[in-house]
Amino acid sequence: MHSATVVIDPAFTIAPVRRGTFGTFVEHLGRCVYTGIYEPGHPTADEHGFRGDVLALAREMGVSTVRYPGGNFVSGYNWEDGVGPVSERPERLDLAWHSTETNAFGLHEFMTWTQVAGVEPMMAVNLGTRGLPEALDLLEYSNQRRGTARAEQRRANGADEPFGITFWCLGNEMDGPWQLGHKTAREYGRLAAETARGMRQMFPDLTLVACGSSSSGMPTFGDWEREVLEEAYDQVDMISAHAYYREQNGDLGSFLASAQDMDHFVASVAATADAVGAARKSTKKIGISFDEWNVWYHEDESKLPKGEDWPVAPRLEEDVYTVADAVVVGNLLISLLRNSDRVHSASQAQLVNALAPIMTEPGGAAWRQTTFHPFALTSRYARGQVLRVAIDAPTYENARFGTSALVDAVATHDAETGEVAVFAVNRAVDGPTTLRVDLRGTGAPALVEALTYAHDDVHWRATEADAETVLPTANATARVEDGVLVVDLPAVSWSVLRLRA
């Protein structure tokens, strides 16, 4: 059996736990919207056509923000197509996903859904095929109370009060050659700056996110962030980061250490942003919006349609996740938490059906994928301050990173309740690891709960027929001995350990 030690002390904090860490993403991709969150006529549908079973699961997940409407979709989207009487809305070709967009679900429907779900909207503007004028029109339509043409148009369309959207993405993945309206960093940076400047002239207190790199593997990574921020540093609050991970060629060891890449990504973007700020002699700190992250295989049976086939809401990117995938998702959340000083917002992509923790069948059931569980429990129990933990763990060799620690962990401390939550993963594939958590400075802690997600078959998948064989279960090995929490972590597992002084 392996052994590892974690030392935590409430005196050593990183940043407050940011509720924005637990955001997600709804894009007009595949069945995320249609037969995902929206299915009029479904047995659980409400008066708006929203699936009640999906709403209940989204609330259980503890989702804080939802990014919308894309994603690649937004770079060819005309927001005006999705407002007004549904019967009068035009159908359009969605070039991003080679599908037909009916526009039955648009801005008003999304804003109503966020209100029903109790989440904050994170709206993206199209800077691919459109630009500043259209972004200003959308902002005026959404947020101006009354009197102007766009405000009165919104009121005529049924929303007398403004939507009050304050969180905005300035385009999506504009560094990617696949993106409609793909631009160089200088071209995009200038467009983002002028769009942000115009939006702030209308509403000064917006939170604005510029497009960063669509992955750290992009050939322009680093240079892209530098050039964009040299143009837009004073106008934006955050720059985005996107990253997806998958097990390749049976290399489970490298896959389990994916959070190392996320840590490096955050550190690199933060260093680049700080270098631009230093050159400008600015005291401002640019935050990071990790507004696309997940496990994504790109290998599901459904492929993008081609030629004259432009279906409505086809089954696209419907990955069915494993226990190992869930452990990696839990570890990525550990990375996001420990980087809370710079990562101010994050969005797991996506919420329903398309590479998602929630799956549905049209007219049928909704169920939790394996990746649902670490997200829901981390969102529920991460409170107060993120603590700077010291980890002493054995390492193992893997092809991608060389060496990685067998155990990774982060902790949070809520001073109001006295509760400490430790989130930990065991990356060992050959057996359990005994973890000792030194709780110095936390008083006389008592164990509240220890939950572990693991299974002998790390490639077990949840399905509609069986979504509950593997669930987080109580870890009976957890105990507190002389101020030290001791617990055995099974191989390839994620755990949350709760204590209270």
C-alpha cells in the first residue's frame, strides 16, 4: 500500500472559493438545447417547455453560471433570429455543427430558463461574422430599461423588465482556424477592445472576457494571449482558457495526471498577462475564465453531418463517461480551486447530452453520468477560503508528464461553520493509498463525512439502464487520530472528506 501526507492550516489561504468556478455551458450543439434543456411535450416539461427532470439535476449539480449560446455556434449566430414570435423566427444553417437551427429557443427562452434554474447567465457575442454594432444592439436589447428602439423591441416581445446581463464573452476561440471569422491575435485584440469600450460606454460595470487560446497545444499559445492583451488589457477583466482531456492509447497514467496540464495552462496565461501588465506599469490583474473544460473523446458513433444533410438537433459528441473520467473531472476541479487566485470563472462544457454530466432521451428519462458526482459534491461542499496545502506523495512515471504525484488534493475552510473539506484523488492504478491529513490549526476536528467515488472496473459507464451501480459511497476507513485524518483511498478514486471543529 502506498502512503501520502497532506498538511493543511487555515492560516494559509489562496483566495475565497468562487461560486463562478461551478459554471457550465449550454450551446446550440447536438441535443444540448433541443431534447436537452428544452422539450415541449415532454412528460416533465413546464409551461415554458423546459424539462423538469433536467432542471432538477442542474440544481442538484450546484451550477452557478451558464455560458450561452456558444461556443463555435456563436460565431455565425444572429441573435435577432431568436427573438419575437416563434412562428416568425427563421430557420438557419448552423455552419459550426452542420445542422439546422430552428431558433425555437433563443434569448428570451434562455433568460427564462436561467431564472427558473437559479443560475447567472454568461452571454457570448458574435465577433466572428459580426462585430461592435451587433454587440451593442444585443446589449441595449438585453439591459436598457425602456425608451430606445431595442429596449422597446424587447418589451414588445414580452419582457417588460431588462434582463440585466452583466457577464459577457467577447467572441469564442477566435484563434482557431475552424472558427467562422477566424482572426489573427492583433485583429481580434483590436476588435475585442473596441467592442468592450463601446459596451462599457453603455453600461460601465460589465464583466468582460476576451478570447484566449482554445488549447495550450495551439501553435500561437502564449503569443496569442500577449498580443490580445496588448490591445485590450485596459478594456477587459478576464481572458479565457479552454482545455479538453481524454485517455489515449490505453495510457491511463498520463490521463489521470491531466490536472498537471491545467495547472501549467493557468500559470502560463497568468505569467503572460502579468508581463503585459508590468510593461504597461498597470496595477490591474487580469483574471482567467476557464470557460470550456472537460473530458472529450471526439470518438462517439455520431459524426458531423455532411453535404445536403442539415438535421435539427442530431446526436453529436454524446460521450459516455467512465469512472476514470469522473476521477479526472474531480481532479480538474481540484486544479481550478487551487488556482482560485487567478481563475475567477469556469464552465464545464457542456450541461446536457453533448459531452455532458447529464444525459436525456427524447420523451424519456434523464440520468447522471459518472462525471456528475464529483462536480455536484465539490460545488456543494467547497465553501469559505481555499487553503494552500502541502502534499508529500510518491510519484509514478507516465508518458506525457514524466513523473506525477500519486495523490493530488486541495482543501477549503469555512470560518463561519468551522467546516474543512478536503478533496483528494488517488491516481495509483495498482492499489490503495493511505492518506494522512495533518489538520494543524483547525482545533479539535471531528469527522463529519467521507465519501469516495471508485470502482474495480475503472472503465465502467453509467447508462439509462444502470446509472446507480457506482455512486459516491461512505468510506468506512476514515478516522481522526490525534488531530490527523487517516483514510485509505482506493485505486483510481476521488474523495471528499468533511470535518468540523
